[in-house]
Amino acid sequence: MSDLINAALPIIIGFLLVWFTYLNINYFYTIFKLKKSEKEMELCNTKLGIVVNYVALAVYIAGTIASLALLVNSLLGGTFVSNGTFYLNILALLAIFANQYFSRVIYLSKKSLIIGRIKFDYRKIKRIDIHPTKMSFNYGQNHLATRLLFVDDEKLRVTLKRNA
């Protein structure tokens, strides 16, 4: 039974790695595409939040490159069973943490609010409640909430008050 678990676990972690890496690439592609279509899009972070975003991105990229290099080295060296699964776990954890962090980044534009990779039209946003750590609002028929990490509350309040 333990041999089956030891054989299946790297495959499951590999699937998680591929899925969350796909989500991260899709996030950055969506933000790039939205920045091209909406020229006035700006990040709604404090200065500390901007630094944390760049540090998180650098750690994600550096950790991914280092783990991939060590994973390839363990595959070529024949020590994948003992070392390779550890690097695969590190890659999967980095992808999951990066996805969870970057899915809460807020962008503001003249026409819409972007949280993660989801675009919300200001005209459909109703009943906005902004607390120090959480923002909740009604969008259409749905009640949505998101955590506010390193967000400039004043900029968010002024933009939502002006547009909503």
C-alpha cells in the first residue's frame, strides 16, 4: 500500500504543479492583455505592497528556476526518488502560494475594478463595504468578498465612490 502511495503522490503533485502554473501564467497574460486594452489601469497598492509584489514575483521566479534546475539534475543523476520529489514539492508549493497571493491583487481603471484576473464593471457593483482587512460588495445577484493585502484604502474608497 505504501508503494502505491509513494508512486502516486509525485504524479498528483505534478498535476497540481501543472495546474497552478497554468493559472499563474493565465493571470499574468490576463493582466498584460487588460493593460493593453485599458491604458489607465493602475495598481491599488501602498508602497510597501508594491515592494512585496516585486519580492514575491522575484522569489517565485527564482525558486521556480532553482527547483527546476535541481529537479533536472536529480533526474539526470538517477536520484529522482530520493531528491527529485522534494524539488517537485517545492515547485508545487511555490506555484500554489504565488497563485493565492496574486489572485488578491487589485487594479483600478476608469471603467472597471480588477481583482486577480476577474474584471468587474463599476456600474454593476452595489453595496460596497470596505474594512481594514476585507472588502465585500454585491455584483449583479452575487455577494462577493476579498481580503485586502497591502491595498491603499484611500485610493480604493475614492475610486469606488466616484465610479460606483
